[in-house]
Amino acid sequence: MKNKIRVAVLAGGWSGEREVSLKSGKAVYAALNRERYDVTMYDPMYNLEVLTKRRAEIDLVFILLHGKFGEDGRVQGLLDILQIPFVGSGVLASAMAMNKRIAKDVFRGAGLRVAEDVILKRRERMSVDQLVETLRSPVVIKPVSEGSSLGVAIAHNREEIQEGIEAAFQYDAEVMVEEYVGGTEITCCILGNQVLETLPIVQIVPDVSHSFFDYEAKYEPGATNEICPAPISPSLAEEVGAYAKMAHRALGCSAWSRSDMIIRDETLYLLETNTIPGMTETSLFPLAARRAGMTLSDLLDRLISLSLEHSRG
């Protein structure tokens, strides 16, 4: 019998998305085909040293660390030093995608449409009146390097803007204040390295109790209606797929990515690209894969195959 691939599932970690990461990790751990893989799960908060000592016993790491110290290139760099292949994007792509300011600069350079924004830095002087004059209201306020909509707010007046900025600075030293682009929120999942495949597009409709696709709307079962495939025109769906592929290539992503967008009056705006999409029971990537005819186990096989192919050059 062919030797099994020894897979280490990395989940948990130190970020504000720790609990979601653990759910993603447990879902992947359970779905990996034991006829093909020997699987061990590690939480780097507690057993990173064990992982390091056992590196010779690991063929591939499946990184499911969402947010800081996992999705931002730091763990990818450690695994490069340890010479352990891993699922997903490398150091540079991960770091650029995680930093919304840099990612948007890359997207603009690739000709992709994004919302206008102003970047604020902690302890720098800032005028709310000038922000409103530049971007109009409402605005969206985001920590520059955070995921799962942590610290994100939609602010409609000067008082809300001030409060939103102060709250966002609790998560990061840089804050992005962005023009609000209202419309239909969608996401497009990508599989591949050189040759890219789009999965069915998902439309995201948060419950009326949520003003946008926030942390609770993302992960609380039933809080969001996810329509797949999204009820959009074929021409617009083709443009969405092209945007997702261009974003994936512009950042230099590997194996998989998920790009979130807004459609306003048939015009597409790219919001951000995720290099380690969620894999929980409510996550969008597994939903899109199911609509494409893949079980979660099938999807994991594809991701592992793509990642081993990428690691071999």
C-alpha cells in the first residue's frame, strides 16, 4: 500500500479569530480521508515547539490560522525555515493580502476597481470633517490588518465616525476609512496555481439584525442567507470570476483564495482577498465547493494536491 501523506493541521493560534480557526481546523481534521492521510492537529499557542521538533515526520501543514500570526505570512515564514511544505499562499502573498492598504494598492495597480479610502495612523492628527468632505458619509472603518470583520464599523455621522476610528485603533496601529459602497455583496472562490478555476459565486445576504456581514453574521448559524450560485447575469458573473483571478494573480496567491466584492448598479468593486478562507460549517468556500459537486473531503484532496505541486516548483 502506498505510504500515506503525513498532514499536520494547524489551528487555534493567538488572533481574535482563534475560536473560528479551531472550528475550521476541526472540520478539516474530521474530513481528511484517513485512507490517504495520517493527520495530526496542532495548536501553535500551546505546541508550536512540538511541531518544530517533529518536522521530519510531517509532509505537509494545512494552515487554518485565521488573522494575525497565521494569515499574515509569519507562520508561512517559519514553515519555510523548517522546510515543511504547506497549503496556501507564501509569505509575501499572505502579508500583502492581510494588509488592506497594501492589497488595495496592488489591486489598483492591476486595474481592479476598489473603493476610495483614507489611511489613519495612531497618534497622527486627523479631522473628521475632512474625512466626511473627502469620502462623504456613511463610511466604512476598518483596522488595516485584521480579519473576519473584527473592528469594522459603518458610521453615518461625525460622532459614529469618531467612535468607530477609536474602536478600530484597538485592533491595529493603522485604520482605513473607506467610502461606503452599498449594493449586493458576493464572494468568488478560486482554486489553482498557474491554471485557475472559479467555483460558483455566492451572494451574501445578512439578516436584517446585521447592518453588514460582520463577525456574528459570518459565523452564527442562520445569521446570513448565502445564495449559491448568486442570481446575477452571466456577463456579470464572468466579470466577477475575472476579478477574482486577477486578484489571486496580482497578490501571487497559491492553491486557493476567496475574493469578496460589492456590486453597485452593475458596477463591481473588489473589497479584499482572503488567503486562508474559513472552513467551518457556515463558511463560504465549502458551500461553493459543494455547489461545484465536491465534498469537503474532495476539496481538501484538491488543495493538498495543488500545494504539493506548488512546493515541488
